[in-house]
Amino acid sequence: MKNKTAFLLVAIFSSVICNSFAQSYKIQFIKGNIQDKTLAVREASGQESEWLTNEAISFVLENKSLLGEDRELEGLAVAAILSIPNDFGFNKDDAKKTELVDNLITLFKLFNTSNTVQISVLSKYLSLRNVLPPEPLTKTLNEYLQNSAASTKDAGVLKSVINSLGYVGNNVSFTIIYNLLNDKRFTVFTPELEQSLVNLLPVSMNEALRIIKSKDTYQMRKLFDLVRKNKKISQNFLAEIAENVLNESILIVGNSSEVTDAMVLLQMDSISVLSENKWTRSSAVAVDFFSLAKIEYNSGAMSDSQMTNVVRALANIAPVGSVAPLTAYLGELNGRKQSGKKLSEDLVLAVIKTLGAIGDKSAFDTLLTVTYLDYQEEVLSAARDALAGLRW
């Protein structure tokens, strides 16, 4: 009986002490100076902490215009922001969430000369992005970067803004950030800009295609490399980008009298991605490119090994559509061999093996012709194997 009584007294005493401390934090906040208020916010916990957080934010918002750039007020603002619990929102209605969003956005705008406050706002908002609507922050940060004086702002805040948009940005953010990537004033932020662009690609397909269709090889390459960097992007998305890049390259080269090394490399990287992913949806594009590749190869713009890789890729991308053009090409190569003209037997071998892998019987006559010509034994053996594997 005595033990129960003692336990009850301890519990009551503890409750009184806790309530006393909680009450003292509220009193300390109400009666104290800004430093006292900051300390109260930092030390409080539980329901009292929530009350103090709300009161602190209200106090900061009400007095910012009067106090201006005040270090103590900034300290209170940071303490209030960081004291918002990371599980906020799980038990709050939409009105409370909206109120918090409005307050955070207002704090970010009001404290435009305090990198500590602004970065604290972004950090807290991101930690709550699963429960808070992202649109208000996205709109605010888009406008922040579009400001003509953005390049003169605090580097830490700029970096944080760019990184934040990588998580909450939209297709508008993608365009803004891509433009900054091409702005020399923002070169120091290149890693952050590229990472955010990579994160935003899945929601910015139309914007990505617009860049590809700009007919600017440099921009096409930059975007293509960004897509390939992102290991989280689906292979379907990557293949779709590669297909569009390859198709656009065909149009560009078709309207130009010169084929640059950069363009050929871009074409090779694109068809490589399509081949790796067996992207048969781009069959027509691949066959069109094969016709262009022959021209590039004959002009010396494309090497033997590059042309060989184009041929090999057709088995994965256009197993049906490439049979006729490959058969015709093997006929051309046979004609060169018969005429004693110089040709790459590695290329001949690639064409034979590709036709053999496809196995269409329409290649029979041309493959048979190979066996009658003075090719190396490796080529002759490949032709015999291809003939044996044709489907009838």
C-alpha cells in the first residue's frame, strides 16, 4: 500500500514539474526578449513546442518589417522553422497545411538577405514534401531563378534552390534550369544544375524533345548525356530519347553538306542505346539511318568500325525491316569484291552475321554468292553458317 502511494505521489509530482516547465517556456516566450523566445522554442517539446513554434513564426512575420535585418530575429526564425516536427501533416487538416506552406513561403521571401533562414525554409519544406503541396514552393523557386539578378544572389541559397527544384520542380523548372546550364554566369553550379535536370527529365519529356528538335548538335549531345547519366530513368525513356536524337540527326545531315565528327558520334551513341534495349519501335528510323550511314561511310565521315556497329545493331532494332536493305548492301559489297575494289571484310562479315542472325530466307541468293568469291575463310565460313540457319 505504501509503495502504491509513493508511486502515485511521484507521478503527480512529475506531472506538476513537467507542467511547470512547459508553462515556464510559454511565460518565458511571452515575457522574454527575442533571445529568451528563441531559447524557449529550442527547449520546449510536445504540445507546448507546437504552440511555441506557431507563436514564434507569427512574431517573426509581424515584426520583420519593423526590425529589418536583425540577427536575433533571424535566429528566432531559424529556431521556429527547425522546430516544426518532421511528422507534421500526418494529423493536420488541409487548412493547417496551407497555413504552414504560406508561412514558409513568406519567410523565404521576407528574409531575402538571410541565407540561413532561406536555406532552413527549403530544408524543412523538403523534409515535409510528402505531406505538403509542392506547387507553392515550385512556383516561388522558379520565380527566384528567373529573376534577372539571380546570379548575384547568395551562392549557398542558389545551390539549395537548384537542388530543391530537383525534388519539387516541374517542366517549367526544367526549362529554367536548362537555360541556366547554358549561362556562363552559373558555371560554378553545373553539378547541381545537371543533377536537377536529370531528376526532372521524367516530367519534362516535351521540353526534352523541344531541345532535340532545335537542330543544335551541341545541345542535343548535352541533353542526351544528361539522360544517360540518370540510372533511375527507365530504359524506355532513354530509348525514346535516343530514337528522337537519331531521327533528328538524319534530318540535320540531310539538310547539310557536311557531316561533323560530333554528329557521327552522337548517331553512334544513339543507335547503340537502341540496340542495347532492342528498341524495335524505332525500326523505321534505324533503316533510314542505315541508308544515311552508307553515305557517311562512303564519304569517309564514318569509320569501318562505326559502320560495322551500325550493321550489327540492325539485328536488334529492325530484324524485319533491315533484311532487304542489308541483302542489297551485301550484293553491293560482293560486286566490289568481284571488281577487285578495296573493301572492309570485317564489314562484310558483320552484314553476313546480321543476316544470319535474322534468318530470313530472302537473303539466300546473296549469301550463296559470297561462297563463290575470293573472301577470307572466316567470311566464307560465316556465309555457310548463315545459309544453314535460314528459316524456310
